[in-house]
Amino acid sequence: MKNFDFDLFSKICLVSLSMLFNAGQALSQAPDVAIDTQKPFITGLTAAMQLVHAGDGSNRIFVAERGGIIKVFAPGSLGTPITFLNMNQNGQVVLTDNEDGLLSIAFHPNFKTNGYFYAYYSNLLGDLVIARYTAANPAGNSTVNPNTGLEIIKIPHPINANHNGGEMHFGADGFLYLSIGDGGGGNDPNQNAKNPNVLLGKILRIDVNVPDTNPVKYAIPAGNPYNNPVYALGLRNPFRWSFDRLNGDIWIGDVGQGAREEINHRTAAQLNNANFGWRCFEGDIPTPGVDRTGCDAAGPYVDPAYAYAIGARGRSVVGGVVYRGTRSPQMYGWYIGTDYFSGDIHKISSDEAVKSYETSTVTGITDIGEDQNGEIYAVTGTTIYRIISDSQLPVTLVDFTGAYGNEGVKLSWTTSSEEDFREFEVEQSFNAVQFDKVGTVNGENATSGSQYTFSHAVNLNSDLYYRLKMIDKDDSFEYSKIIVVKSEDAMSGNFVRPSLISGGTIDLEINEPFNKIELISTSGKVFMSQEISGKNGSFSIPLRETSTGIYIVRLTGRNKIIQQKVLVMR
């Protein structure tokens, strides 16, 4: 709730004091992010507005330029742009005054077969138009005929030439989502943003899969809260926003007026009928100088995930993207955005647990674009740059898995490269929040990578969470992803008979095939490993010299691992 509550304010103050004590630890978890100006990705553009991909497996890059030009860049030919569409080829269509222009493009989920893509632009009257164009050869880069343009929806934008909003994306539900500004003017004078019967100041959701012969070229999806295109409301100028490709969460950068810039975050389920508070609230404060009559009753409002004061930190937020690529694993799962004027890079963990920023010398960014592989880019008027994590992991982790055995958990992981690397600390948790160290595995420091295993003797009565702390020789470190080993996956076994071993053999009784037997200490060290392929029934394995103590015997099969705790007496 954005309604002012003094008790809540007091609690926030106390929490803020606590955060100050923990800031060093929290911020240390945020990745170091850089815009790679040393190696520009694409150059020679004219008023570039957005970078997108077609989702067709071609890995092509499409760039929308404000004047109404869409350029396509084939992989390996980034220096050779091809004009994919000139909207003004047969006469001026796009207005480019003030904040007008071609603002966004989006490709239909079935573009590969139907050739449909969409342009969001200001027409010569200043109205906001969504038009569909059709590529005759979707797999090719030939120029699209502008006569294929079909107007889908037009949103009147009278009086003011600013606050157009400006971005489109198809959601996982197949519907087209678009952000619309409030129509301009100070303090939203017509209160468009909060009026569900007006399309300005909203996130809209429409179904574009209707016959071309329909008089209305879109349909209202079931579940839209007002039986019209409005899906969420209370936005001032949501210029740039994105869906998290992993889970469908939406991240919206809403440009402020004179006090606050804000970034909003909602899950797919939370977005429906969300009210982000404008004009009653600007960011995380009541809008200065606004008549608040009716504001308290108009909520509940959604608090921003992140807000900052307009000034040195900037004055025009550019909504970003949650990084899901592979080139910079440190950034994985982090929202990366910016500010048009300051160039600050905003960094928010996808669960909002850590919120940070760092300065940058690159200003005038119009979009944080994402290619088909999940890599992200900073788009400026003339040049596009890669966004990377400039401090790399000490090791490149390829996979990390865990499985229950009878007496514990076996963890396995593989690296593809290691450089100046020291060790893995294995950490375990019962709630995925508080982790404790349960062991250490020395790194091989192999430039071509290596394979590792670790056994954790632990009770099997609940789900267990694991992560790896990967530590470089200079004590810098990063965490792996968290994996869960579910209790229902536990496998039973009583195959070492007896479990007290006082002689020179391990006596086994198994009734299914296994490939390998291992004897492992409770600290995870493997003392013995032997192939047992083809063995079944009752048989014995010679026990090598070991000290008295508790060990784990682990059998590994093609699709199964079982373990049993044994006591060795010497």
C-alpha cells in the first residue's frame, strides 16, 4: 500500500538502519557490470530506439530507428545492415517531433511461418498506432513491402507530444502487451492513468490473432479486468519494460516527473489489475503538489521495486532486462537497467533481495535489448554496446546436480574452464536462505575443466538445498545456482551385510545391476572406487587399508544411486 502509515514509516526506518549495517555484505553480492565501449557491437545507426530478435532461431538482430526504419543484421555480418522495412517508403507515415517516432517493434510468436511483426509508432497526428506488417520470406532478409501494413489499434494522444510510453512484447500467453504513457502534461491533468476507461497511462493486453476481415483487428482476452484492452494502470511514462524470459515476470521503468524515478516488478499473476499509483504517487512518495482527493480510496497501490530521487542519479529511467544469457554468469538472474541522462546501471536481484547501482560513462541509452541467446545490449542513437560482467567467475560451471542415496546425498558438478582457482566450499540449507558449510573440495585448476563429486552424510527427512562457493586464489568468490534434492527422491538400501565390517572384505547383496562401488569418508573423501558391472546377487569386494571409523558405501547405476552407512573396525 502506498497510503501513508506512520507506524509503517517507523518500521521502515528501523529496517533501513539494519540495512546500513548489512550493506557491505549485500552489495558485495551484486555483479560488477560494464558496458563494453572498447568493442562496439553495432555502429553507424541513426536514432536507434530498440534492439530485438525474431524468436525464430535465426539469431538475427533487428534494430528499430526512430525515423521509421527497421534494420536487420545477420550473425557474422554486423557491419552490413539491411533495411528490413522503411515505413515511409511510399510517403511520410511516422512523426518524429518531441518524443514521437517509431518506438518499438515485436515479432509474432509464429513469425517463422506467418511473417507477422508489429510496429508501435506515432502517426502524423501524434496518435499512437500499432500496425502489423508481413514479411513475404520470414527466413530471409529481403525488404518488406510497406503496403502490407495493417493498423491493429490506434490510441488517440491529443494535445501533448510527450509521454507516449513505448514498448511491446508478446507474453507467454500469446497475447500482445504494450505500455502507454499518460498523455503528457504536468501531474496528468486529465487523470488518465487511473481511469480504466482510458487507454493512456496503462499496460494493455490484446489478442491480435483475429481474422483480417474483422472490423476490429484485435480481441479482448478473457481475464482482462475491465473488459477492454486495459490490463494494469497507474503509470506515467513506461518507456521501457521487459518480461523475464525464465518466469514471465514483468519489469517496468516508469519515468518520473520531478521527484522520483521508479522501477516496478510484478509476477505474471500479480500484473492483472495492478495499480502503480500515478498520479497519486510518484515512485515511493506522494506526488508533490497534487490534489490528493480520492487517492486514499483508489488503492491498493503497488510499491515500486526500486526508486531513486531525480537529480545526480538521473532523471529518466530506462527499464531493463533480467539477464538470462551465458556469457556473463555473474549477471545471471539480475535485472540490469539504466538512466538515460546519468548512465547509472541499475542492478536488482530477481527476488529483489539486493538492489544496487554503479556509475557508467555511457549516457543517452534508449533501450536495454536482448538477443535470442539472452545476451543484453545498451542501445544508443548511433551505437550498440554489449553489456557484460567485467569480473568473471573464477571457474566456469557447466552443471551441478544432486541425488539421494540411502545414507546421504551425492553431489556432482562439472567445469569447462578453471584459472587461478582454489577450491569449492559445499554449502547446505534446509530453507534455501540460511546456508552452512558442509565440506570443501580442492579445485584441479584445469584450464579445460574437470569433474567433481562430494558425498554428504545427512538425514533424509526433508528437502535439502545446496550451493557451491567457488573461491579463486585471491580469495574472490562467487556462488553457483542453488539446487534442491527432494526427500521423495530418497532411495532405500540395505545391501552391505553386515554393516559392521571387521574383516578384509565388503560383503554385498544386490538384486539389480550397478556399475561402480565407492567407499567414502563422512568428510566426502573417496577411499576406494571399483567397477562392479555385471555383478549381481551375493559377492564380496576386497577392502583396502582403512582406519577405524564410519564410512559410506555408495553404489552407482545407470539411473540410480544408493548409499549405506557402515562401521569399519580395524
